[in-house]
Amino acid sequence: MNNPEDLIKEVVKATGSTIQVENIMLESFRDLLKDEIKEKMKQTLEKNPEIKREIGEAIEMLIEARLKEAYALLKLAKASSKLGIEAAPPKIRDEMIKAFTSLFEKELMEILNKGF
């Protein structure tokens, strides 16, 4: 007959796998429920083009706001870089300018190669 400790270990293993199966089933149910809700919402949008148009406008506004935010952050980074360079001792100013230039040049080239 098996050692009681081995038996306990086997029971714990079996219980753990059961819990994993239950979690998978719950996640699957949630996914099915989400899909049903999405389908219902799509049907409702198709019946009411005004709401669909309004959502589209709101999404465009959000995208525009995010792009403006990114642009503002870039301008802030540029101004901060200028401030740092101006405040730096003349001895290291040239080194900083070269470092910033190479950093931004590399990043911009990667962005341009990906996006355009």
C-alpha cells in the first residue's frame, strides 16, 4: 500500500488540475459571453447609424488628442534637451550635442522606415 504522504501528494495534484480545468471553463464562458455581447452591440449599431457615426467621431477625436499629446511630449523633450545642453559646461556641450543628434537620428530613421 502507498505511503500516506504520497497519497496526499496525489490528491493535491488531482485537485490542482481540476482547478485549472475549472479556470479554463470559466475563461471560455467569459469569452463566449463577450462574443455574444459584441454581436448584440454590432446588430444594434447596424440598426442605428447615428450612434455608429457618433462613436466614429469620438474615436477620431481620441486619436487626434493622442497624437497632439505625443507631439507636445516631443516638443517638451526637445526643449528639455536644449535646456540641458545650454546648462552644460562648454567642455561637454559638444559631446552632448553629438550624443543627442545620433540618438534622435537613429530613432527617427527607425520610425520613418517602419511607417513610410
